[in-house]
Amino acid sequence: MDAKVAQAIAPGQALAGAPNAGQGAAGAMAGALTRQRLVMVGNGMAGVRALEELLRLAPDLYDITVFGAEPHPNYNRILLSPVLAGEQTVDQIVLNPRSWYDDNGIRLHLGRKVTAVDRARRIVRADDGTEVGYERLLLATGSHPVMLPVPGADLAGVIAYRDISDTEAMIAAASRYSSAVVIGGGLLGLEAANGLMLRGMQVTVVHLMPHLMERQLDATAGRMLQGSLEKRGLRFCMGAKTESLVGGPAGRVTAVQLADGTRLAADLVVMAVGIRANTDLAQSMGLHCQRGIVVNDTLQSVTDPRIYAVGECVSHRGTTYGLVAPLFEQAKACATQLARFGIGRYCGSQVSTKLKVTGIDLFSAGDFQGGADAEEIVLSDPVAGIYKKLVIRNDRLIGACLYGDTVDAAWYFALLREGRSIADIRDHLMFGQSHIGDTGHEGKTRAQAMADADEVCGCNGVSKGRICSAIKEKGLFTLDDVRRHTKASASCGSCTGLVEQILMFTAGGDYSAAPAKKAMCGCTDLGHDEVRRAIRTPLADGTRLLSVSSVYQALAWRNPTGCASCRPAVNYYLLSTWPREAQDDPQSRFINERAHANIQKDGTFSVVPRMWGGETSASELRRIADVVDKYRIPTVKVTGGQRIDLLGVKKADLPKVWSDLGMPSGHAYAKALRTVKTCVGSEWCRFGTQDSTRMGKELERALWRMYAPHKVKLAVSGCPRNCAESGIKDVGVIGVDSGWEIYVAGNGGIKTEVAQFLVKVATHAQVLEYAGAFLQLYREEAWYLERTVHFVARVGMDAVRKRVLDDAPGRAALWERLQFAVDKEPDPWSEPARAGVDLRQFEAVSL
Amino acid sequence: MSISTTGKSTTASAIPGEGEYSRPSPPGGERWQTVCPADALVPLGARRIERAGFLPVAVFRAQDDRYFALVDRCPHKGGPLSEGIVFGNRVACPLHNWSIGLADGCAAAPDSGCTHPIGARVVDGMLQLDLAQFVRSADPHA
């Protein structure tokens, strides 16, 4: 590395950027002349992640200098345990090699500790005398291990477990000595003990509390964990207080003396009794610190807004975090501030824990102890080594503690973060997320039991081994990362649970899924609900947001033209919120909805004319046959929704095909009502109790041209034999002798989901009103691309019942709004001009 | 607004900046051909241009009225980029949603692969393409 890089502080720069003056105008002025200087103290995972996010948002904004006290570039601290256990090497856990710093023009000072910061003159000083000036300072000083203040704590052979040098000291000791004592039976202590044992040492864990990992596990799970670790060869002294460490003549530790008189032989003592935020530097600078550096939701020190802090050194709303997921959330929010977007907020995190001891499955999250007002559901099978406890309060999952079977950990954690009512799934909550009907990965549900060569993602042909190596080699931490790099679970998503499991045990237990609020896409930090609410709410001057571009402007989208994922969503939200008023933007629709046909892999299109209720006639069939001949359509196929699909139509032929067919659009290409499938019903069938074909045609005539967050499929069966397969439709209607049963939120696609019973009604008019009200609720409240099954799973069936069943005027209003929305909607095939179809797109430009 | 091309000096491996194209014109220089009125494309719109014996070309109009052209074939599975959603200076392929840069024809990381950029400019309200940069179709009967 180059020697001292002492930067002179340019006169005039002191004026640039008054403390947090919106970081806007003043900063931009300075940036035009010379780049502002950002100094980061600490070179760990949280800080470097913040820089990575910053460089992605604003690559050239800052001149960046990084000080790291350790002599290593940024590495994955979570994976120190696998290194200790001999499963990985130090080189394998490096996240950002030196070349990364070089490539991004970052000056890196390794092995130099920052000892002082002059906040008045804005200069950082390191122990070797290096001085660097800053306009923005980012503190990411991490944490110190807590050392017990017992006699002998300073003896040789007494170490903490915190960084690469501790790990190397433990590996070296394991090759020379035979017995070790680990003080502390928490997550870190047990991982250290396990690693030392795997390296051949005789290890005893001394723990002050009566059971292990008491902050994550209840007594039962803690005892089961202890039992299985004892079987592997670890020894335990529980409820034991360390009195002193005894040294030998060479000044090296030889034994641990406990308060009850026991003396344990020890050539190595590892203290793993906790960590403490490293606020030494911050305190010397006069920054307000409690258990950590106190920051606000924009990760700025409350004392000096020019100074940001992220990671384990931070105290945010009274909490300090030690797991990687919340720290990365902090890093992301901090980066948007540093990049002057000024939109990212960090509002705290839910955390979960998983032990990284190979072969032991353990997961805990939330409040797993409960309390007087909480209920517990417990499954205990000591012979199989399985214990699961779910803690529920007010119909919400508030805690989970799993031992031996953690396959549903990600699902429980999602329920916990979302805080949604579990009343309607309570009776099968303990048995996990139903995997029945998952397709594409041979029905496998336990990723850890899969071989490396086994296919996880059937859509994109991604094996477990490829996902594991991508996670390790590329340093991936989130589901989105894995999707971007491997494509696993990026298409149909049915293997998401498996991929999350692989992520959990490969990247480590500190992995946890995305924050509770999911941003719509990379263009904004707002979630779908917030965008919908903004569209629904008139502005201060009484005007409303009626176009995609006005939404982007009002909500400060990062990219003024959005992206291919948010544009169709926002366009739909506008049209569904303000029908006939909002301005449809054809450029924000997927090609299928622009061309009113389905694009195929070779760029041709498929055409599916509407046949009401699946019924057709000789003249329609004749016209279809003539069209097939005339336009040389290569394939004619009957669809699952009882329609006829003409495949391989050239784009230029589409308007002529529509006109020759003389049938309305089947909307088989749209996020809209597709088909109402019917059985023959009482008109012909000897078993039929109701006229299902007529009911189906009435539904289809009432609902066609209904755009929705995703495709919508209905079915009507004339008796409980259910030949139209109503049980797997968005709305399924089944005729019984006394009327009609309505089922909702079924799905026959990626994951087979049986529809849930909504209501039984007597008349056709009631079927229309209840089905229509449910669909309008879905149209108004679901997120774009959310099928009814996912929508109902998110909001809960109770919420649906409340709106559609219990509230009669509300139901009538929903039904009325749906009729209003579809009433004047033209058929794009017979009236393309009125439907706003761009007809120029069908004319080829040839040179 | 018009775009000038600097196709002569850059090489195919260089990553071009906005408004530059990485495909050099062959000896003989540029051959500008008027294609259609520039306003035949709406902002964030696209069209496909066909020329016998050559791969079809997609022309795009960005929100800021800059025009771009690419061989109309996604580097992934050959999807028609002219049918994609245009945003910023990128287009999303309609088949599998790869994000392709309008200026350089290259997929956004971690996907990789490029289609050929073609010189495009507007002169007197007419969109012109550089015929010298068109790519011959492999089909011997085309």
C-alpha cells in the first residue's frame, strides 16, 4: 500500500455542505468543482455494504477513504465459524478483495486505527499519523467482545472470538494443545466450541445460565441442544460462574476455577460472553452514545449530522443489532442519504437466529417466551429430536422456536414480520406451509437433504450445488441476490422456500429475508400499498394523480421513466382506482396487452377468441376454420379454459384475423378475466342440479373486459361432482339443489391451491353480486401480479369475509364499482380504435 | 433532437458511452437511409424495421427524444426487443425480461451478452439508420 496519503484540505471546501443542509444545493455546488470527501472508519460488512450501495446509486459523488484496523480487506465475519471448523478457508470468506477497492477508486488504509477525529476542522487522524479531511464521515467501528473482568483474564491463551486473528489463534492452539474451555453458551460460544472440538480439542463449555442460548431458546429446546452437542463430544458446566483463570509458570493459562470449587484444565480459554458496541472513538469525539452511537432513522449521529454510523456500533431507537440482515438494511438506508436521494429510512428490524453447527437445525425468532397473555402451540417428539414452539398473541404469530426441523423457518419468520392474522390457518400452522402441489422439484421440501446435483429450480435448471457455490463465491445474502445471480426461483417462484433454506444454511443463520416492508422495485422505497394509497389520495391542491408520470414525479421515483416492473403496476393501479379518468399509458403495458394477443417464443402471436361459457356454434367454428386456412395458422389447440387457441399468427395479420373471426377478444393475453369454464349442467346432464352453463355465461358477460392485478379464471359446475373444476379457480361456483356455493382464491397453476368456501347463495343475481364484490376487492387491494390466492393469503380470509359477507352496503358498492369500471370498456378486437389500440404497430416498415 | 454517431473510431469490445455506438462502420463509411418520420415512434416507443437479407432492426425513442437502434434479437433467446417495455435508456425483452442497454445493446449484469447496436439519427424530422451497420441474416434464402 502507499504510505501516508495526507490530503490537504482545500480552502473553500469548508463551505461546502453545511451540516445536513438537505445535502442538496450546497453539496451539488461543491461536487461540480471537486468531489466531496467521504471517510469511513471501520472496514467491516455493514460499512462496506453501505459503500457498495452508495457506489451503485452515485458512483462518482465522493472521493472515498477507508480505514480498517484489521490487516484484511472486508470479509464475511459470519463465516468465521466454518473457517474455525475447517469447512472453509480465510481466502474463501473475503467479500471485497483489494482489487475491489482499487477498481472503485477507494483509498484503503489497512492495519491503521483511527485514534482521533477533529470535528471542528473535519479531520480524521490515524495511529500512524495519517490525516484525511472529510465532508462526510461514516463510522462503522463494529463491536468489541466483552472480556470477563476475572483474575487471570490477561494471561496468554485467553482470547475472545471476534475476528480472523482470534480464529487463527484458536486454530494454532488446537494444533499444539489438547484442552479448551469456552466461557459462554450462546450462539458464538457454541460455534467456537464446536469448531475447536472438530479440530481435535477436548472442549468444555461453561455457562452461567441453567440452559444454553437462553436468549434464543426456551428451556426444552436448550436442553435438547445440549443433549445433542454432548453426544458429539462437548462437555458442559451449566449454571457455573467463572471465578478466576489460573496461569502456569510460563504465563499461559492452565485452568479455569469455578465458583463452586471445580477446576477445569484449559490450555486455551475462549471468552464468548457477548459483544459491546465499539464507541471508543465516537465518545472521544463527543458524539452522544448510549449502548452504541445514537443515530436517527437516517443513520446520522444525533450530535453531528455530518457523521453517519452503521452496524454493530450503532444504537437505533434504543436497540443495537448484531445480525447481518438489519445491518444491511441500515447500510442501504444510509447509502440513499449519502447519495443525496434522501428517501431511505431505517425503522428497525425483526431478527431471527440460526445456529451454524453443521447437522444441528435450530431456529428462533421473535418473542419465543410469550407471557401471560400469549398462547403457545407446542409439538415435541424427543425420540425424533424434534421440538417446535409457536407463540401467538391476538391471533398473530409473535415468536417461534424450532429445533430439529426448521424447514418452515422462513415461512414462520415471514408471518412474524408481516404480523398478519393467522386465525384462519391456525389449525395447520404447526404443520408448516403446505407443500402439496409444489411442482418442478420432485416434491422435495428439505433442501439440506438434497444432493448438490439435485435440481432446485425446475424453470431455470438450477441445481443446489450451483446455488451454494454462488452464495459462497459471490457473497450473496438475500433471496433477491440469489435470484439475480443464479435465476433460481426467479421465474415461477415455487421453489422460493427451498432457495431460502439453502441461503439460511449456506450464508449462515444471520441471514434473514427482506425487510417487512417490501419496496415495489428498485425505483422506489415505497411498497405497493403506499403507492396505491398515494394514488387514491387527492393532492393538497385537490388534484389527483391520473398518469404514470405524475405518480413518479409526486413520489420522487429514482428513475423518471420507472422500469419494466413498476410501470405496468402503476398503470394498473391508476386505471383500477380511477376508471374512465386515469390516463392509460400503452407504453407501460406488456406487449400482449398492447397487441391484444399472446407473444410466443418465436415472436409470433396466439389468438384466443371469446366463447361465452365455453359454448360455441357451427358458424363460429366455420369462421375459425376459414381464418386458420386463410392466414396459414400452423397450430390450433383447445385450451384448459374451454377455448380454441390459434398459435403462430404473424403480428401483421392480427387485425385481419380479428375482423374475419367476428368474435370478441378472449383476453387470453391480459391480466384480466380470462374464461368462465362450465360443465353442461341441468340442461342436458342427468345429474345436474343447476343450469351451470347459463350461470357461467351470465358471469362471463358481466365480468369480461375486467382488468385485474393478474389473470382471473372462473368456473361454474352444475352439481357437486364439480366437472368444471371449480375448486382450483379464482372464483369457483358449484350448484347444489338449493342454490350455489361460492369458493374463492383457488389456483391450479404453479402451486395447486384448493379454493376456500366463501358463501352459499340462492339466486343467479346473488352469485353475480358476491363473486363481483370479491373480485372488485381483489382489484382494489391486491398488489400487481398477485393472484387471488396470494392476495387472500396476505390479507387473510377473515378480512375478505368482513368486506364481502358482513357488510351488505359495502358489498353492493363493490359490485357497483366493478360494473362501472367494465361498463364502457370497448372490445379491442371489434373496436380497436375506440379501445386505443395503436394500429401502426401492425404495419411492418420494410426497407 | 438528433444523435450523431462516432462509429469510426471505437471498437466492438469497448463499452460505448451514451450516444456512441460500438459497431464500427466497414470501409466505405456510413450509409444513412431514411426509415420513417421520427414521430412515428411515441416516447418510450419502438418499431421493427425489416430489410431483406439482413436481421431485423428495432428502433427506439427514449423519453428525452433520443433515438437508438439495435439488431432486434435479445442475446438471451432471440426475443424481439422491439416489443419490449422501454425505460430510461434500456429495454426489457418481452420473452424473459432481460434488460438490454439501448446504447450498447448489452444485457445488464449479472446477465451477459450483447446484440449489435446500429447507428441512428434524426435529420429534418426523419429517422435515419446506418445501413452499413446492419447484420446479414444467416439464412441463405433470405
